[in-house]
Amino acid sequence: GLVQGGIQSLSRAYFGRLVPVGRAGEYFGFYNMMGKFASVLGPLLAGVTALLTRDPRLSILSIALLFVIGAALLARVPRDAA
């Protein structure tokens, strides 16, 4: 919770630089929808992992997997696009 606000503002600013001119409403609508989806997917994934493995500590690995996937997708974005 300590760095959540800073990370969110940085992600919105970076995303804003990637959005094509004149399509900000469409792209930020999608951005917000994905945020809502993530607020369901993360806890669901952690809960299912804890249920299947019977170890709630292992559920953090499922969340870490989402970060790895996100980093891999972000690495594909050309630097000059921002």
C-alpha cells in the first residue's frame, strides 16, 4: 500500500504516452476494465492455488507468475513508442 499510488500514476502516465492521439477514451476504458478484471483474477488465482496445494504460501508464486507475464509483454513494447 505504501507505493501503490506512485506505481498507479506512473503506469497511467506511461500508458498515456502509448495511446494513439484521439483514442484516449477507448484505450483508457480498456485499461480500467483490465484493472477491474485483475482485482478478481489475482485473489481467485491465489485462492485456487492455495486450495490445490494446501499451502497458502505457495499462492504468492501464482501472483509472481502474473508479474513475469506482464514484464514479458511490456518488454515487447518498442522504446520509441513511448
